[in-house]
Amino acid sequence: MTREELLKQQLTDEQRKILSDCSALYNRLPSDLKTKLEGLMHVFLHKVAFEVKGFDEVTEEMRICVAAEACVLILGRGYESYFKLKRVKIWKELLKNERGEFAGWAGRRNVSLHWDSVLYGMKQGNDNRNIILHEFAHVLDQADDSQAQSIPVHEDSVDRAKWEEVIAREYPRIKAAYKAGRAHVIDEYALSDEAEFFSCATESFFECPKELKKHNSEIYDILADYYGLDPLPWSIAEEKRIEVEEKRIEAEEKRIEAEEKRRIKQKAQELEKRKFIRLIWMGVSVILMAVAMFLRVFEIVSDDFFIYFFPVWFLLIIWSQTKKS
């Protein structure tokens, strides 16, 4: 199947459900970009081999989740950005080397990912940490010149000078912010190595676009130009959807609360009604006893009358106290 044919392919309902369940970023995408993403995913899945370390097999969930968020990065760039990429390896345990433990690492051709970290980053969606976005940003950074130095354009590119200027200006600001104990939109891990700035900035661009645009607009703008995307409207639309959903939930909770109050009130009224009816029947039984005694005192009835009266009277008492209405 040619690339053009693959780009026209769509996901199955089952595959879309995997993404809607696992990927907050996918759920934020406008419908036209979701359609484009699905085509890119088919190219990705056709070109890239998947392997596992510590798992019995590569699952459909692994393939779909990694392909989706990796391809978000190239929605505005095209699949050529991954022309060197050959393999993705999913690890059950954290990756280890002489420097410590990691959730992932990447080169131009190979990407390794810790599966639990993948799922956590996808589902959170706005915590500024997404290992797929991070590692595949490294792939893009190295695609042009095999170097991970946070300048994802070729040295002959007209944008090269702009990237160098932004990094030269913004990198010290991030460093100064953390040194002074102030928060910064871009994660402090960006300071660990010159290669990490672009990857950490990419995470912020897609996961915290509102904050990045507000506090570091130059970084936001250069990333928007590079990726050919503007995730800020996605975030705003999601906030509105969340607001609408919260209002719906609040209205539903109020309806349930009102219904519960109505039910409690109705039950209380029924209990009062039953109580009132029992009092009436008790009053009737007392009156009957008083009339019977009156009749006996004036010898209007004989003692034999009470042989039949008392059982009937007792039954009336019992019935009145057990009657539900």
C-alpha cells in the first residue's frame, strides 16, 4: 500500500476507543486533525517496527497509543520528519544506564519507552510530562543533523538564527527562575542537558499551551511555527467542554438532591398520615369501649355481650396499629 493510500485510512471504532480512553491530547484535537492524525498513524504503523522488553507481546494498545501521540508532533509537518525512524521498543521496567533510571530515550532511528510512564503521561494530559512527546521531540531534533542540541532545523535553514537567538535568551531565564526558587512553565529537566530544552518545551507546548503562551510567548510562537500547529485553541475548547460538563454534573447533582429531599418529605408525610389514621382508629376503639361500658352499666346489654365484644375490640386495636394506610 502506498503512502498516499495509507494516509487515507481511518482507525476502527475499537482503536478510537483506545485513544479516547487513554489519550487526553487526542481528545482535545479538533475533528479535522483527528482525521489527519489517523492517516499519519497508518503510515507510522506501516513503517515502524515494535518490540517489547519484559512483556510477552506487543499489544494493539501499545501500537495505537505510541503511534497517535508520536504523530501529533508531525500533524503540521508530514511523515518525512520521521524518515529515519525504524523501531520503537516498549519496556516493562524503567530503562537503566550508568547515569540512572529513565522513562525513555531516543535516537534518530530507535525510541525506547517505559510503558507505565507512557500511559500515565497520556492520561494526565496537562501535567507537563509526556514521555512520548518528549522522546519523539528528540527524534525530530536529531532528524536534520544527527545532533540533539534543541535546534530542530538544519544549519542552512532560514530559521536557524531565530532558534539560536531564542534558546540563547530563554535558556538562562529558565535557569535563573529555578535558581531563585520560582516556577517556570518548562520543566527543570530542560536544564540537565542542552538536548532537553526542545523536548521539555515541546511537552509544555502541547500540554500547557495557555501558560506557555502567557509567560513565554517567544518560545510558544517559535514552536507553533515549527510544528505548524496552535494547540492553544484546543486547550481553550477543552476548558469550555469541561466547564459545560461540570455545570451539567452540578445540575444533575442538584436534581438528585432535590429528588431526594422530595422523597424524604413525601415519606415523612406518609408516616404522619399513617400516624394520624392510627390515632383515629384508637379513638374509635376507645369510644366503642366507652359505649359498651355505658350500655352495661345501665343494663342495656348483658354480660354475654362482652364475650363477643372483647375479641372483636382487641382485633380492632391490633388491626388499627398494623394498618399501613
